[in-house]
Amino acid sequence: MFVGHRDEIEKIVQHHPAMRGVEKQILIGPAQGWGDHVMRLFTLERGGYAPRHSHPWPHIMYAVEGLGNLFMDGKDHELTPGAVAYVPADIEHQVSNAGDGNFVFICIVPKIGEA
């Protein structure tokens, strides 16, 4: 059992040569009792982006605040608060901030995706 608030959860600045302005928080995962999946909250600052990549697991996204872009399988998709996306395994994708403020989204992956 776990109850918490995003303001109380550690913020981890992501460092990668193909990434800019990305912060991650692990909201719920094995440490909180959810053994199979991990729910993460990402904050992309203005101009921020994750690397373009693919991996052998799917994931689910939910846009919380701001304006984002999901490049997936060769197409761009606008992400506004309330938007949801399913990214299948092995599909090339990239998330970026498309607005003037922060873009915040939830990403749920199988446990292997957070290794």
C-alpha cells in the first residue's frame, strides 16, 4: 500500500547526449508494491526532448500539463493535457516539449523498461 504526492518524490535529472531538459520521478513501481510495472512522471523543460529510440516493450503515456509532441513511427502527434498514447514495442518514438512552459506526462512501462 502506498499514498504519496509528486511534490514529495525524488526528481532525477536525466543525462544523455541525445536528451535535453528532462527530469524523471518514479511515482509507483516495485518499491511501492507494484511489481510488474513502473509509473513515471517526466517533466520536459522548454526546448526539452528525450532521445529518438525504440525498445522491446510497449508503454502508455498520459499528458498532464503543457504542450508536447510525440514522434511515433514517422509521424508527429500533438499532446495536450488529457491526451493519451499507446506506444507499441519496437516502434521508433521521441517525446519533446512543443510549448513555452514545462511539458509534464506520465509514462507507464513494464518493470523491464525501468531497469
